[in-house]
Amino acid sequence: KESSAASDVYKRQRMLMRISLPVFVLPKVDAKPVLLWQATRTPQGALKISLTNNGNAHIQIANFKLSLPGSQQPWVTKESAEYVLPGQSRDWTLPANSENPAPPLGVTLQLFAQTDAGDIEAEVLVAN
């Protein structure tokens, strides 16, 4: 049988739960994201992919793939599910190693992304 002190503690326990649900309201004007993709090398040799949304609507990036010029195989695939709101940016750092070195400066990567606004293809120059 449970003691009355233990029973009192059990009865007083409460659970606190926080739920976050994004709600997006479309404006009356034509709303669409305007995306700027950039690639830079970090001092550690990794590749940083940046996305800036200059449009007036959000976008959710489900995943993206980067391929080297002339290659059918992706250099890297990144799962995401990140929102980029209008006027905001998002960075992804893609580590490189000896088996998978980061592309050199000046190379143009092919980007393919799946988003809530449809599939996107873009060319991204690896810059300083």
C-alpha cells in the first residue's frame, strides 16, 4: 500500500507542455519568396550555405542537394524543414573531410531544393 506522503506528492505533480504551431496569413497582394543562395568557405574549411529571403512570403526548405559541375551524384544532401521568413536569412554549415572535401573557391554548384513552394533549382558560386 502506498504511504499517504507518497500519494500526496503524486497528486501534486503537474505536467507543463509547450506547443509551437506556425500560422501564416497571406497578404492580399501577390506574395512569393525571392531567394538568394550563397556559398562561402569557413576558416575551418567547411562550406557555409546561406539563404536570404528577399520576398514577401515565407518558405520552408524540406531538403537540398548540392552537386559539383558535371556530376550527376550529389556532393551533399541536407535534410532541413527550416522556415525562412521574409527579410530573414538561414545558414547551414556543411563539414568537409578528406573523403568529402569542400569545393574550391570559384566553383559553381548546382542546387536542387524541395520546398513548400515547389522544387527549386539554382546555381551557387563558392565565393570568399
